[in-house]
Amino acid sequence: MPAGTDRAQRVRRSRPAGGNGSPFEGCGPCCVASHSIYSISEGDATPVSAGAVWLDEEVETREEGIERLQDLIVANVDAARPAIRRLLGLPPLERAPLPEGAER
């Protein structure tokens, strides 16, 4: 089965009967970002992690939506980072202390 076929079949099944609509029809604008992380070496690329985030909250402007989605992508990748480092045999990253009054 070609790569991506399973995903394409899942998307097709999620569409309403007739296949012309969106599973999100009537829900307002929706933005989904999928991402994959690969370990790349000479002549090889191995998938390490994959995920998706979606913006499911109201925003006032397109720019606000893009900024919020970018924040969600970074938070998702940051959350996966320790497991990815363990998988690759890398030590955990040390967190630098924050300046006084700053929050993580």
C-alpha cells in the first residue's frame, strides 16, 4: 500500500455521505497543522515523531489565529522533545533559570 494511503482513507471516511462536504461543515473556520520529525543521516531519513495541532478557539483576526496556531505547534514539539531525545540516545536538556519575574 503506498505511503499516505491509510491517511487518505481515514480522511475520506470522515467526510459526510456524498464526499463533497467537510467534516467541519457548520463549525466555522478550522485550522489544522500536522508535523513530522525525522532523524536524518547520510542517505536515510527515519520518522521519529508526528503530531497535529488545531485551533479550536475563536480569534478576532487572521493574524491572531496564525500566532496562536504557531504557539500551539511550538508547545506540541516542546512537549515531545524529551521523548525524542531519549529515543535518539541524547541527554536531557538543562533548563536555564528564568530572569526574576518571568514565567514559563
